[in-house]
Amino acid sequence: MKRTESSIKNLFFAFGGQFIGLIISYLARIVFIHFLNSEYLGLNGLFTNILTMLSLVEVGIGPAMSFALYKPLADKNIDLLKSLMRFYKKSYILIGVLVLALGIGITPFLPLIINEMPDIPNISFIYILFVINTSVSYFYSYKRSLIISDQRRYIATVYRYGFYIVLNISQIIVLAWSHNYILFLLTQILFTWLENFFVSRKADRMYPYLKDKSVKKLPEESLNVIKKNVFAMVFHKVGGIAVTAVDSVIISKVVDLVAVGLYSNYQLIIQAIHTVLSQIYNSIIASIGNLGATEGHKKMELILNRTIFLTFWIYGLCSICLFILLQPFIGLSFGNEFLFSLPIVASIIIQFYFTGIRKAVLAFRDATGAYWYDRYKPIFEVALKLFFSFWLAQYFGVAGVMLGTVIAFLLTGFWVEPYVLYKHILKSKLSSYFKQFTLYTLVVLFGGVVTFGICSFVSGSGWLSLIIKGILCFTVPNIIFLLLAFKTENFQYFKQLLLQTIRKVVKRAN
């Protein structure tokens, strides 16, 4: 019950903060486009992805660290926690310095990354500001991770979105007042530091032992487990970042920087939804980790099946909504000149769906530390991704880049990730996963076809038409999913969980 309540509390704060953050970031993007041209937009997206790839320097310390903290937190082993936190502090300071040094070292090679250098002054200095902003966040990360691993992610969430909202408001004011991109980035660096500083102070108050000077040396057994997981996570980190962050680089090289700018608008929406939905998995990972440290395989498989059910429902609904609503929303928000063709949009949404459906399995992998068994899988996925994306981009442009990602996933992660989880962690048959995948995907396709057919009767191209289609896109698939799943055990579980949560909220309000 404590795990469930912690997950719900984490999720409530995460969704609330993300909802407000989405609105403010959407307004900030409109202001950005109004005061700066599309080349700045493309540059912003490209540098963000370059710095994402630079985070490979972290080499998987974060996930390995979280996994190592679950058991000592559950056992209240303060001595081991102090030893782990001192180790992570040294690790993250080193990572921050390396990101700063390597990032600045890439500066002379920017002309090789950008196909046609835009007419933007101080490009190198702008890039260095991106590097500084990224490196600053690492110096306090270890304390944030302790809060999250202790099933109190909601605390980190309050700080994250509180500062994020103020940051975006400040950047809007800076752009409206100065039209200066460099001041825009300096504002971001300031708020990145402020957020991390205040989270660090909060952690010190919550866990006074972090200030203790008497810290034992980390036991050799714990250190060996961390080293093993970090080694495995190097491959997962490389694969995860390269598969996603490399898209803008490929588009910049094969197509042009303007296409990167157009893609970044779609990515703004896609990533916003991914970020919102990721809160579900981020909110439950610590609880799953606690579950793995205290319960058996059967209980874990039961919770996994419920998570898979919820994942397909949510990502299926969002994929249907995006296919019908994304194109008109981009046109109305930013202008028709910022639109991709429909085939490109379809390929982006297919990639979104396949990225989403793997999250349930990956959440359990992260929570149980099962990185070692499929450590080489990401290398094959990246190699296939680069091959297919570059090859297909020659013929289909941006759509080819997206389809390359999907093909690489189907050939690797689609079957390897669940295979590892079911064989090594759950000790169960993999066939049950693929039965669920096939059934749920067919339901999503059926719901999508029916919803598309109904929405085609809505005429017009303005905001009113979009709102009507939005209501239909939310209502029709949910009704179809509800009718088909109502009698299942998974649905009944979430129904009861929702009713219990509502009763508790009403009781506390009274």
C-alpha cells in the first residue's frame, strides 16, 4: 500500500507540474518563433541533441545508482547509504567536468556537423553556453537521485517544474525585451543552477547524514555490483541516446537545417507527450525497485501485466490523437509554412508508438537492474538505426530517418528487451508478452480506424474544428477500449484503484 500511495502521489505532482509546464513551454515556443527566425530554431534543436549525446559521459551512473539505493533505503542502512552517496558525489563532479571539457572541445568541429552554416553571429559562443548549461546540472544530481530512489519523486518534481515555469516566463520577457538569443541562453544557465542548488539544500534537510564526515569506504561487493551495472549501462546509454538524439544530426546532414527546425516543432509536441507519460514510469520505478527487493517473481509479473495494459491504453490513445490532430495543431500554432507532409507525420507517430510501448518493460528492467543480460543489444540497434536512417533518408528525407528507427527497434529491442526480463527476472514464458502486444495493438488499430472515419465528417480547418476533433479523438477510442477491456482483471484493478484514491481524497477534504 505504501508503494501504491507513493506512486500515486509522485504521479499526481508529476502530471500537475508537467501540464503547467507544457502550457508555458508552448507559449515560449510561439514567442521564440515570433522574435527569432527558423534558423535559430534549428540551431536550438541541433545543439540540444548534440549535448544530449555528450551526456554519454555519464556512462549509466544514474540508473546503476538508483538500483543500488533501493535495498539500503528499504533496510534503512545509513552507513551504506552514506558510502554510496560519497561515491556518487565524486562520480558526478567528474562527469560534470568531463562534459564541460569535451563539449568545448567539439566547438571547432561544428562546421562538419552543420551542412550549411547559417548566418547567425557567435555560433561557437552560443554552443559553449549550451555546454555550460548541461554541465552545471551534473554537480548536484546525486542528491536528487536519493530523493527519487526513496519514492519521493514528487519533491524533486515540485522544484523541477517550479523553476521551469519561472524560467520560461523569464525567457519570454528577455526575448520580448531584447530579441537577444544569448541573453535567452544565459537566463537558462542561471535557472538550471538555481534549481539544482535548492534541490541539494532540500536533500540535506531530509537526509542529515549527507553532511556526516565519518563515512566508511564503500564495500567491495557493492562497488563490484555498481561497476558491473555501469559497464552494462554504457551500452544502453549509447544506444538510447544515439537512437533518438542523432535524428536531428542526420536530418541536418542529409536534408538541411530548416528541416531540423520544422522537425523540432513536431518534436516539441511529441517530446512533451513522452515527458508527460514518462512521469507514470518515473513515478513507479522506485516502487518497483522496492517490490523487487522485497517480493517474489509472481507478484512482479502481475504488476508488469497491469503496467503493460496501461501502457498500450495510454500510448494507443495518444497515437490516435496525434495522427488526427498533430498536423492541424502545428499549422494553427506556427503557420502552414512549418508543416511537414502527411507521410512524414505518419512516420513520426509510428516511431512515437513503438518508443512508447517499450516503456513498461524498460521500467522493470531499470528497477531490477537487469542491464547486464542485454548489454550488447543497443550496439546492434544503433548500427541498424544509422544504416537504415541514412539509407532511407536518401529516398524519403525526414520520413526515412523515422522509419529507420522503427526498423532498428523491431529487429532488436522489440524482442530482446522482453526476452531478458521474462527469462532472467520473472522466470516466466515470453509468449504471454507477445500475446498481449498483438491483442492490444490490434485494438489500437481498430480504434484508430473508427476514430479517423468519424473525424473525417468534421469540416473546417480552424480552432473550432480542431477542438471538436480533439473531443472525438479522446472519447471514441476510450469508449472502444472500455467496451473491449471492461471485464478483464487488469481493468478492474485500475477501476478499484481509482475509486479508492477518490474516496481517500474526498475523506481528507472533509
